[in-house]
Amino acid sequence: QVQLQQWGAGLLKPSETLSLTCAVYGGSFNGDYWTWIRQPPGKGLEWIGEINHSESTNYNPSLKSRVTISPDTSKNQFSLKLNSVTAADTAVYYCARLKDIAAAGGGVFDIWGQGTMVTVSS
Amino acid sequence: DIQMTQSPSTLSASVGDRVTITCRASQSISSWLAWYQQKPGKAPKLLIYKASSLESGVPSKFSGSGSGTEFTLTISSLQPDDFATYYCQQYNGYSRTFGQGTKVEIK
């Protein structure tokens, strides 16, 4: 049973870089796509971007200029970096796995991490 | 960008009710639509993918239908555990966007 465990700094100042890591347990990192999604307090979900083990990426156009998602296949982990953060980036950030593309056809998220609250405040 | 609009935003219902949530896409997404359930403080849970395929382990009281631009999620016989917020999500091509959510409350 694949499980995701995520961690990272929870309090940032404006203009700093958000950095989160997600570890994959109980399954192989290779062969799947992995994603980051965020949810501002009391609001809906926003997809940030996704990556596979060969570093093929797909980013939300609205965040693409500030986002980097990268894999560490040796550790079965992947990470998110979001630079130049503002208060608008305050949210719970989730890592997730894309469900098997052959079964679901693409960007469906079937396994989620526990979420990390990130607050941006001066 | 493909916009997803859910209705209603809030739905008040009683235990045992059959409820339907609608999701509309700003352009055709074929059947590339998923539904999620989210409870407070928890990550979303996948219920339905490809508009009508039930995720493994999800009770059959959840069903999805639709194609193109209009989709529905139906919950037959609402139970206390079903009171939550539900999100639709499109995944047409390389684009992924969520609806704004529908909160199902106890009447």
C-alpha cells in the first residue's frame, strides 16, 4: 500500500522560497507521476504541477514561472520549490500520486499526503 | 484555461436523501472528469474518475455521469459519514482544474 509522507517549513516571510518534500513509501517511485496541489484556508483546490521519475514535468501556467518540482529517485522522494512567495501563497500543500494513466486516462489523484500548512507572513 | 463550475455551492439534506451535484466545464472535456470527497482537516479522497468509473473501495451509492461539458455526482441514501465537501476536477490533456466545491450539510 503506497503512502506519502510530506514535510517542510511552515512559516515563511514574503519573497522567501517555499520548500517541501514528499516521500513515497510502500511502492516504487518510478513508473508513476507525482504531483503537488494546494488549498488556501477555507477555499478550493489548486493544482500546482507534476513530475515523473525521468523529470518530465507539467506545471500550472499561472504558477509556472515560480515553481520547480524535482525528483530524488535514490530516496523515493520528490520536492516542491516555489519562489518569491507572498501572502497569497498561504495554503495547505498536498503531495499526491497520479492514478495509473492506462486506467484513468491521465491527471487523477488517488493517493494523497497528509498536507502541510504553509503560512507566509511578515 | 478550462473553468469548472459546481452547483449548488451548499446543499442541505437529510439522512436517507438522494442528492445530486452538478459540474459544468467551460469547454468540452470528453469524459476526463473526477470527483473527490473532502472532510475538514483531511486530504481529498478520490471517488469517481473518467466521469463514471468508481474508484476501488468506494461504496456503490456514489455514481457519476455525463460527458462533454455537463456532469453529475449522485449520492443515493445520504448517511452521516457523507456530509462533506465534494469537488469535481477536469484533466483534459495537460490541464487540471478543480471546481469550487459543494458542501453537503445536514438539514
